[in-house]
Amino acid sequence: MKSTSKKRSRSKKVQKRTGIGKGAIAGIVVAVLLFLALIGTLMLILHDNAKDFVSEYEKTHYRKSLYKAETFASQLCVTDADVAMEGYTQDASLHAVGLFDVQGKNVLYADQIFEPLYPASTTKIMTAYVALKYGNLDDIVTVSERATDFAEDEQVCGLQAGDQLSLRDLLNGLLLYSGNDCAVAIAEHVSGSVEAFVDKMNEEARNLGATGTHFVNPHGLQNEDHYTTAYDLYLMFNACLQNPQFVEMISQTSYTANLTSASGVPYTMTWEPTNYYASGDAAAPEGVKVIGGKTGTTDEAGSCLVLYEQDQQGRPYISIVMGASQKSILYDNMTRLMSSGINGK
């Protein structure tokens, strides 16, 4: 009995010390459970509301994105696979070939147009696009030392450090004679540095849907991280053709630039196109009028050509041949491509 009394006494002391009885503990537990239940209910309501909000947000923006994508695609020649064309067989060594009916929004021929490849100087299509979008053609540009730093076998227009000429002159040298010195001078003037300009090239390429493209320079000299696809070149070239000044530049058979040397002496330079159809070294097929285009050649890229032409009714086309081992193969394939795809329609 003493022992039991002591245990009860000890129990009462614990209750007094804590100040909490069994009834109070039970009340707290119930209160906590009710609180947790309330929180759970609120969380469930908030979750459902958030889910409904996110769902509606996603639906709205998905519809907008889908509309933009459909609108974007409706203005372009679109395919997801190679396209054969009766009457044309390309050289097996070519990296990629494409023929696009710009007005009809049709891909007439496609071979490996989504495969990554080196673009060489066809890069300058995007250089021109960015310069025309962000630059002022009447600006006077001073040529830097960096813009003249090229090897003897790398294509230049012959600019000298300290020369002054207009951005218009530089773009003509870029597109007609494919001057690498012009590319650097343009980049430095428009964006302040080559690096900043290249960032803008990549940004604008993505905006045009050219998702298989990555540039590291404005001229296209070989770099493993500098690549594109034939289809992306179509997208970029097609965007350039919306600018009448670009079309005017690529359609010329020569251009004379007015420069002032570092010592203040005025002089002129005349540049002729590297495109054989423009220079008269290659003949377009009967019924096809070649307006102009952009060439590109390196050991890794091969000989390349992106071309803008019209049929007898003035209907526009873009033709692309990439990776020929020789210029004769390049122009033979391009001529046969235009003949079969445009005259054969």
C-alpha cells in the first residue's frame, strides 16, 4: 500500500510540475489534428486552384504558340524529310542540296538539308542580315588592325588599318567579293566587338527558326563549333531577300567603293562577285534568271553556293548546293538542279 501511495504521489507531482493533465493533453492533440486538417483542406483548395490556373495559362499560351508556329510555317517551305525530284540526280559526294519554291512554299528537292555542316563564307548571309537590321548604311567605319589580320590564302577585299569607308561599301565587299576583312569591320562597327556581333547573329538565327546553327565568327573561316544546316541557310537567306537593299547588293556584277586612307588620301576599290553565274564563268539554264547569291569555300566545307533565281514568269526560287569537292562539280549540280526543278515544273 505504501508503495502504491508513493507511485500515485509521484504521478501527481509530475502532473503538477508539467501543469498538464490527461484532459489537457487530449485537448491539445485534438486541436493539433483539427489544425492540420484545416491546413490540409486549404492546401488542397489552393492546389486545385493553382492547377486550374496553370492549366488555363498553359492552354492559352499553347494556343498562342501554336498559332505563331502555324503562321510562321505558313510563310515558309517546310518538309521533315528528303524530297526526290524527277530528272535530277546529284553528285553523291555533296554534303547537302535543296531547292525551294519561295512563292509556292514548296520544297522541290531536299537531300540532307537538316544535317549539320560547315558553312564557310555562306555565313556572311547572316552577317549581312544583322548589319542591315541594326546598322546604318551611311555610317563611316574606320578599319581596325584586327580586321586586316588574315592569312594570305584567306579571302580579303584589301582593306588597310585606318581606312575609312561606309557600311554600305563594306556590305558590298562582304557579299560580292566575300571579304573576311569586311566581315570583321562590320561586326566591330555594328556591335562594338566581334564577340558581341556573333552573339547577335546566333540570337537572330534562332529568331528565324534556324535551330541547327551556331556561329563563332562573322566570316565563316573554319572552326569546329561553327556550323549550320542547308535548311537553316534557306531560312536565313529567305529572310535577307525580304530586304530590297540586300537583293540589290547580290545582283550586281561589280561595285566600286570610295575609301579614305589612314593618311587622308581618297581612293577607290572595285570588287567583282565570286559567284560564277554573276561573273559569267557559268551559264544559268535556259528559262532561269539568276539574281545573285553567296559563295563559300574551305577545305572542310567544300565549295558551297546559296542562290536566288527566278523563272520566266518572275517566280522566285532559292537553290542550295553544299560541299562540292570542286567548283566544276558545284556549278554542274547547281545548273542541273535549277534546270530540272524550275524548267521541269
